[in-house]
Amino acid sequence: MKRKLQVLGPGCVKCRMLADHAERAARELGLDFELEKITDFDEMLRFGLLATPALVVDGAVKVVGHVPSTPRLRELLAAPGEERS
């Protein structure tokens, strides 16, 4: 099943870094995925976010306000039920 990864943020350096790390982690895990970058503020608010960057995986917010390492993102993507970090 294709995983949906969404990076939410205004397009800043940290947002781009999170997108790069998430894509790298998903590729390293061999996941079938789609990566979407969301920069629309109203859409970010629909997720209840007060800080960026953020990573949403299959509709669940997994990361808010920081950029985890690629190894940490691999852990989050491999364990879909894990809480946000």
C-alpha cells in the first residue's frame, strides 16, 4: 500500500530538510510512497499545527517543530502506530 507523506511548512530551510530526510528514510526502507509539500497556512491549521515544520504520515501527525535525523524518521515510518515526536 502506498504511504502518504506530507511535509507542512512555509518552505523554509528546515521544511526542505525535513522533506529530504523523510524521502531518504522512505527510500531506504523501500516504501512505496508519495511525498507532498503543503505550504498553505489554512491547510496546516486543519491539522491543528502551531509549529512547523511538521510531518504527517497517512493522515497522522508524526513530527512537529523540529527536523529528526534520517535514522529517527526510518523508525517512525517503520512503526506506523508510534506517537508524534
